[in-house]
Amino acid sequence: MSLLGKRIKQARRRARASQRDLAAVSGVSATAISKYERGLMKPGSEVILKIAHALDVDVSFFLRPERVKTIEPAYRKLKKLSKTSERQLIERIRDWLERYLEAEDITEPERRAYTMPEGFPYEVQTMDDAERAADQLRDLWDLGSDPIENLTSILEHRGVRVGVLEADDAFDACTFIADVNGGVPVMVTRRGVPGDRQRFSLAHELGHLVLQFPEGMTDTEEERACNRFAGALLAPAEQLLQDVGETRGSISKEEILVLKHTYGISMRALTFRFRDSGVITEAEWKSVQRAFTSAGWHRQEPGKPVAAEEPQRFRMLVLRAVTENLISERRARELYGQDFDELSEAEPADA
């Protein structure tokens, strides 16, 4: 398959269109589209323009060098998505990541590397091991025991490429290793997810990245371990016990709401932390879960939601490239993939 053929197929899948769908909109026959995608025929410039218009992509998309080959979520599988939705998501991730990597090549040719923390991957045999791994990672990354203000910023600083993309409601987050100069860890979450859910998903995915599980551990057990890691990373027991006390018979809704915004995780996730930290007993935790279900809080929590985090590194790379006259504003908008009015404000004033 030629690169042009791959690009046509990627753009078509990103648009959730079949070859017949594309043919109907573009006026190019489905047979011809099939041959283009397989590299058996090469479309002329007029046909490329028709296909680009039909799929709502810039012609430059078809000419872009291939920076990302296979994309396979390395940890959380996309089981909840239909095949069509999964293909669309993968192509959206590929498009975003290729533009991100191109911005890096322009602005920072020495690509920022991710380094596995010392002593990691951390071997997890029990749920308590996952908790200890989170505490150790906080120490290695100098995070202390205070709540993490912006997890996305920390991940980006450590060399993880983080993206927030439009996706099917059945998708929360995924992690994969992009085969770029030895491997680049990438995490993607869905746009529109509340900040507490987004942060927990990122911490969960980080668990998949830095934890090591023994053979024989089931997928369900691995997910539970990553949840325990995520909770401990975002709400460490040491600080939590200072905030609520070492043992409690009950904790008010108002207290949990305050702590939700203090730690940036959901009320329900906090109840797990109370149980895991010994603040409440297993029986008390079950009572809390019943109360949450009765009030409908397992679906929609009360109070103001936690604001979602927005990755900044890709944006800053593009802004820098424009400011240093490495690319034009038009090219910057193509790279960033959306209206980017801030670019004009980033340009230096005339002397």
C-alpha cells in the first residue's frame, strides 16, 4: 500500500465512512477508491481535491510524512467501542500525534524522552503493593504528599505525550507506546469528561505504564491494582488522614465535596480511599455505596464538577514555532488542527 493510499484510508476511517459512503459524497467510484487505498492506482490532483473535500481534510494531510505506523492501545483495551468507533478513534489519535511530533521536529529536534523511574516497573503482587508504588513514585518525582494541582502538566514534563480528543462516549482513556525513536508513551482522554474522571483515568493509565504484574493475574485484578495506584497517587493516605482523621464512623457529604475539589477526584473514588486508608471499615464503606446509589450519585455527583485539564505542551510548541518564524500562522493552524486565534497575539511586536 502506498503512503497516499494509506492516507486516504486513514482519512476515510476518521470520518467513519465506508468506501461506498466516500464514493457517494465525492463522486469518485468505490472501485477506484478501493484501488487507491491498495496502491493499485494513483489518483490525480483533481480526484485528491474531491476526496479531501468529501472527508473534510486539508490536501496537505495526504502529503504528510508518515511518523506513526501501528497504533495499538498497550494497556486498556477498547472493548466497549464498536469496530467502526475504534478505527475512527485510532485515526484521530494518529492524526493528532503526527501533528504533535511534527511540531516537535520543527521546534525541538532533540525529542523529549520518557525515562522509567528508578525501581520501576514496580512489581505488584497485592493491592497494597500498588499503594506503595504510588507513594514511591511521588517521592521519586518530588511531589510530596500535597494534592496534585495538575496531573497532565506533570506527565507532559516527564515525557508523556498527552492528548484530549473528541471520541465516542464509551471511551474514557487509553495508553500506547508510539514507535518513534525507541518508543514514546502516549495517553489520550476524551474531551468533555469531568476533570475528576479525567485525572483518575490519567493516573490509572500511568499505573499501567509503571506497574508490572505477575503471570496469572487477571485483567480484572490488574484494573483494580491500577485503580488503587491512581487513588493513592491522587489522594495519598498520609495527607488524607490529616484531613479527615485516622478513624471515622461517618463522613458528611459536605466534607467529601470539599475533598473532591481539594484532591481533584470524584466523591466515589474518595470513599474507596477512606476504606483503603482505614478511615472507615468495609461495612461502613458498603453502607456509603448504598447511600450513593440511592441518591443517584453513582451516576451524577452533587455540587460543582472539577474542571478538566488541558494539555499545553503541543500548543506551546506551535506558538514557539510561530514566534521564532519557523512556520507561518497558516501552517500553525494546520498543525494544531483548529482555530488558533492566540497565534497572532504570540507574535513579537515590531521594534
